[in-house]
Amino acid sequence: QKEMLIEQASRELHSELRADQVLREPLIRITEQFGARLCLVFGLENRQDDKQPQLVQIGHYDVANDTEVDSPPRLNPQLPLIRDIFSAKAAVAGIRFEDLPDIIQAQISGSESVSVLATATNSLNRSNGFVMLVRDGDQDSWADHETQMLDAIAGQFGIAIAQLDTAATERQYRRWLEDSKHQAEVANRAKSDFLAKMTHELRTPLNAIIGFSEILRADQQLSPRQRETIETVNTSGEHLLDVINEILDLSKIEAGKIERNDEHFEIKPLLRSVHDMLLQKATEKGLALEFVAQTALPGEVKTDRSKLRQILLNLIGNAIKFTETGSVRLKVKASVTGDPIRLDGRISRPITIHFEVTDTGRGIHEEEIPLLFERYTQTETGRQSAQGTGLGLPIAQNFVQLLGGDLTVKSSYGTGTTFEFAITCDEYAADESKTGDSTTHMSEEAAQRVTGYHGSEEPIRILLVEDVPVNRLLLKKILGKAGFELEEAENGQEAVQKWHEWHPHLILMDEEMPVLRGTEATRKIKTLANEQNDPVIISLTAFALEQAKQDALKAGATDFVAKPFRSHDLFTKIAQHLGLTYEFKSRQTEEGTEATLAR
């Protein structure tokens, strides 16, 4: 009978029941088998703080009054009776009613003539609670075999209490983790909102600084001194934009939200634009800036243009920054890594493009090379230059890895440094429609010299939706020279009205505006538009987060341009979505070859 009871109690105590039901069936069975009227189980709570642990009643069965206890009673483990139970090597019988704690006396109704049997439970050789049986009658009514049987069962109760305690601890930790996760998500949202707001506030004035200085740089009537001043303004604005982008990129990397955005583009114009942007910095320091193609370069490729451009700007900009005499050289070579395939009437083949940036600067101590890719950390050379944020190289490394390569460095202190990386991408054969002198791509310099538009009897109508007057003026200055017809709107609601009345071919839509936001206006226009009056909508926003782009595209925008934008960015997008090409004139100006847009 004892073996059967122990086996059955063990099976029930370890059954797959809810925590509040685990002890229920064993308590009923044991109470009936022992002829008791009350069975209680107390477990030692597992506290994570410095407070004294207590015994908490976790099991209760009363034959006469089987109701749940509203608030589980607690006992001090240092009570004399509890110490006696814990220290005893066997079940303790003959406990008097008056020696019971008040909270247990309160659960025994009726006569004070009761007999109590109690034994400690344990797990891993440590006491973790006790089981107590109460029977009506003399205090010496417990037989030896009953105390032995309770001792045997107590071992199983000890395991069950430990399991319940572990489950409770897991639930507590799970709640802590959920709370921590929620707090982290709230903090991340707050951080993202703060970054979005700050980048918007910084990019909005930068849009005017960079845009108007770019327009002034193309003015043929500037004196050398005026041109130098404008170049300084533009360079300073570009530097500040780079710092803002680095901080924003770092926040994306930390949040695990950095993404690859592949697009088709021509590699040579990209390299020319990087060279043009950095040439002045090199010239001011008396450095030679050389771009060398070691093999034939591909034409059109597909990869993340923006990230490749930023990698090159970071590496070459750093080389110029830390070089006092000599030169900075970019070597580029390409190799085919797979067989060509036909795709949509075009030829595509996988290639690897290898880049190597070498300078004749101070170099880096060998022991400092591992510090190069740590955020906010600078080497001795960086500290001596008193320039930079310590973010450029870590971000460049992340971008290179995102594009399928790895960034390596070789340096000898006092003689110079070389950074190398390779990216994998697809090369596409030139489209037959892009023969002759026309191309859908142009350098940033050429974009500043667009002098007109031809090729269609109907003029191209572009609606400029922007609540900041200086930004509308900038757009008019940039696009006006191309001969487009322009109209303005100061908010989203006015944009919807102007679209309905004027039927523009393309809308440049700001996002943050009063009355009606850009995404809301875009959604409303796209809902109302039909095949005849459905415009191309390009979202313009200083919220340079990926979510801003996705929100605009989801609302119905065709494309997205982040502020500060350049002439090149706008003309390229407009040409792409309206089917325009750039035609380069044979006539040269002092600034280079002029260009017109054609349809």
C-alpha cells in the first residue's frame, strides 16, 4: 500500500498540469489514505533580493471545508516549530495544537483535540518546505509506518516544490524580459524619433546651403575670390552632411536595420563624381589625386550605389585628411566571375570589382590597426590630425560587408596606408536605346550645366510641393534652367487642388507640411487619378530614415530623394521616370560640356 501510494503520488506530482493544480490530486489522495482532515504544504520562496525568505503555503486540502485560500499564508522559517521540523531526520509527530503557528491554527476549526504529523521536504539535499497532516484525536495517534510513509512521500513533494519554484522563477524572469524588451522598444522608438527629428532639422537648412552654393558655383561671372568663398561654403556643408549621415548610418547599424538597396547605374560617372567632390580638398593640400583603371571597367552594374559611393568617399577622404605630401591614388579593376545570361533582352554576368586606396601619409602603428574599425576610436594619427568622428571606417566596413566583401588594411608607420576591398555585383550590357551621344546618366558636374529641354511639343509640367519658401526657390532655380513649366503648392491640400486643375506630369512632394502631409496628399492623388492624369510623384524629405522612404512608396510615390538633394539627383530621377535622356553638346564652356534634356 505504501509503495502504491508513493508511486501514485509521484506520478501525479509530476503530471503536466498547471502550477496551481499540480498538488491538488496528491493532497486529496494522501489526506484520504492517512485518515486526516487537513493537509498543508509550505514551500520556501526563492528571493532574488537581500530580504529574508519566508515559507509560503502552496498546497491546501480540508475535508470539511475545501475552499481556496484567498491570500497564501506565510511563515517565518526561524519559528521554533519550523526549525524542529527542518532539523529532524524523520517525520515529527505529537505536535501540540498550542505550538502551531496562528495562521495554521486559524485553518483548523472545531475541537482543539488534534494530532499533527509534519516532515521537511528537500531538493538537492536542501530543505525547501514541509508537509503537514492534521487528524482529529490524541496527539500520539500516528503509527510508525505512517511517519515512514510520509517521509518517503516528502521526497517527491520536495521535487515538486523545486519544480514549481523553478517555474515561478522562469515566469518572473520572463516578465522581466518582456518588460525589458518593451522598455528597449520604447527607447529605440524614442531614439529613432529623435534622430529623425534632428536629421530633419539639420538637413532642411543644409538643403539650402548646399543647393544654392551649387548653383552659384556654376555662375560664370564670379570672381576668383567669390568662387573660393562659395567653394568653402559648399565644402563645409558637404562635410556637415557627411557627419550627419555617419551618425544616422551608425544608428541603423546598431539597430540592425541597415539594408541594401540595389539599383542600376554606370560605374564611371560614379567614380567621376567622387573624384570631382574630393579634388578640391586634395588640391588645397598640394596632393595629387589619381584614379587609375587597371582593367577595362564595366558599364552598367547593379548594386547599392549610395553605399558604394559613401565607402569611397570615406576611404579617399580619410587618405587626403591624413596625408600631408605626395599623393592619394584609387586603383580599380574588374574581373568576370561567371557565365553571361540573357535577361529581359539584355546580357547580364556576375563580376567582382576590386578597389584599392593608397596614400603616402603618416601611416598607422601596427598595434593600432585593430582599433581602426572600433566606433568612436581614433589612432594616434587621427588624434594628431584633430579631425574626424571615429565613425567613418566602422561604417565603411559594415557597408563593404553588406555588399559582399571585406575591408582590409596594410600600413607602415611613416610611409603610408592601403585599404582594399572587393564587391560582387552584376554587369549589364548597354541598352541598344542608349547608343550615340545620349545617356540616361550624367555626372554631377554636367547636371549643373543643363541648359534646356527639347523633344516634345507639349511642355513638361512639374508641380513643386514644399512649405518652406527657400526650398521652393531652390527647386525653381535648379529646374527652371531646363525649361520645365513649374507650379507651386505650399501644403498637401493645395497640392491635391493644383493637381486636379493643372494635371502635372510630375510632382515633387515634400513630406512634413501643414494642413496635409506629403504621404496623405500622395495617397489622395493616387486614389483619385486615372490613366490620363496619373502623375509621377517623387517624395522629397529630410527624414532620411528607411521608414520614411517605405511610407512614401506605400502611399503611392514613384520614387524618393532625401534632402539635401543635388541637381544631379533631381535630373537623374526626372529623366528616369519621364523617359528623358541627356544630350551633350559639342560646344565647350569654361566649366565643361553643356547638356540638354531630350525626349
